[in-house]
Amino acid sequence: MDTLTINAKRERSANMPVNVLHIINDLSRNGGAQRFVVDLVCPTPAGYVSKVVILNNMNDFSEVLEAAGVECLVWGNLTLKEKWQILRWPDVVHGHLFPSIYIALAAFGKKRIQTEHNTHNRRRDHGWMKPFEWLLYWRYQKTVCITNQVKNALEDFLPRWKKHYSVIFNGIDLSKFSMEEKQPPAGDATVRMGMVGRLHPYKDHPTLIRALAQLPPRYELHFAGDGERRDEYEALVRALNLESRVVFHGVRSDIPAFLDSLNIYVQSTIIEGFGLAAVEAMAAGLPVLASNVQGIDEVIGIDDYLFPLGDDKALAHTVSAICENPEQYTRASKRSLSRCQLYTLDAFRDQYYQAYQGLVDDQTA
């Protein structure tokens, strides 16, 4: 189905578009859920109108949204009357992340959909939150999980509302990436390892840093992203005397170019519902390794490219085995290019807009 010409059956007038309001904490370039929203609304298909509400004024995608004709409002800047008006505007409200998913409940009488991005969140660690979560998932007519394992984890946590749960895989725009096979590192040339992601407790940058310490001096490590743990990770780099081999690039707007500069990609993480950055690395033709945790293991799809959580020795061994063996490197690169084609932006967008339409058409939801 062409994303821009979704022709879904409607009971409403053809002159009345479906209004979809997205509510999310912010639109920082540093977050995967934020990029998810931008990919979903830019461009918005014919027959739909999208608006975005962010809770704070952090918006790294303002120019992209403006170019696509998508209005973005800051919740804190709205008067009470304006907040009421924006919550009355949509046919469908799509909530993303905590606490935005709770604010969306204030859109009384509207169809609600939310995306479950992770196999676990901190709210599930607190028993006193369970009644509120029960209410939340009841009031959302549809909860879309980004992998089957995210759905399984949610069903284990709140089985009562599993009829509301479904799966739509994330997708990327393959045309933004090289989609070309990478050549194995030559001779004694520098081998550039890399990772894209927030410097956050849910990620596991320290394991990757410690793995680098066990590899020959020609190996380097490049991080794209920023966050609250940066000082801690920089201190670890200094403690291991790796200052000349580790580069913290901060938030990068040119991720395709960053990936093209690497030789191998590692998604070292503790919690990872999907791993969009890993799929982008696949589309750049890079061999991709990841922690063996729920969610991203489904995306990687084969144990050969997974390493035990926190096991820097196993990671260093696998990196060396791939980068020092041209045949293995080429095999891994080819597999990445094949695997990423399971997660296309067109399929992702089509399924979400079909879900919106299904909610609008379902008079019982």
C-alpha cells in the first residue's frame, strides 16, 4: 500500500479527514521514540491530519515538522482553554512514553492508541502503580507493541487487557542509508566500532568500553548520543587509559554518515524494546552485534551476533572474530543488508494508519 495514498473504507464523509494527535514528552534527536513519531507524521498521508503536542520545549525536529505541514504545540505554553480545545480536536489520540500516555487519557470520548516501546519500565517495579497501569491499559483501545517479546512481557504484566495488544514492527527509510556491502578492514588499518544511543542507565556503554580495552590498539570506539551518564563513562575511559581510542560525538544529526564511518556496530544495552539504531546500522551494511536481551534479540534474529549481557570478554572475542576474518565479516555484512529489509518505513506507516482507521470505523471501541 502506498503510504501517501491510503484508501481505507470510511463511514464518514470523504471531505472529513481523520485527525490524529500525538502526545510525547519531547522531540529530542537523542531519543528513539521521538524519531518514531517524526517518521510516522512526516509526511502525513492523504485523508489524515497530524498534530503533535510535546510536554517540554525540546524540539530538534521543528524544521522537519514545519516542512511537512505538521503543527507542533508545547503543552506548558497552552492556556487551559487551549489545552481543552486541542484535546477535543482529534478523532484519535496517540500517546508515547510516560507521562504523556497519562495526559492522553484527558481526551475524553476520543479513540486512544499507545505504543509500548520496551519490554520493561520502572513503573512495573512499583506495586502501588499497578492499579494506575490497569486503568491506563483499559482506557487505551489499542496498545501497539514494537516486537512480539514486548507484547509477551506486557501480557505477563497485565493479562487482563491483552485483547487490546498487537504488534507493529518499527521501520526505517532504507533510502537514507548506503544499502551497500561493507569491505572488511584491511591489514593493520584502524577498526572503528560504534554505537548510537542515549548515555542512559538502560543502555550498557560500559561493557563496550571494557571490551575495547581487550582489543588491539588499532581498534577505536565511537559513541553518537548524549545523556546523564556521560561523565561516568568518560571517567571509565580515563581509568582504562583509552582516551585516545574513544570518542564521544554527542548528538549527531547525520546518522547515516556516522554509520558509514564505522567498520562494525554494537548495540550494548540492558533494555531495548526494538533497536531502531541497530536496524539503521544494518542498512549501512555494517556487521551488527547486540546484547542478548529481550526485544533486540528478536530483531537480530540469530545467536551468532548476540553476546551475553555485560560480558565484555565475549563481546571482544566476537568483534575480533568478525573483523579479523574477511570471510566472516563479509557474511555478517550481507546478512545485515538482508535483515534490515524486514523493517521498512512504508510497512510501519501503513500498519499504523490502518490501525487509526480501524479505531475510527469501530463504533464499539
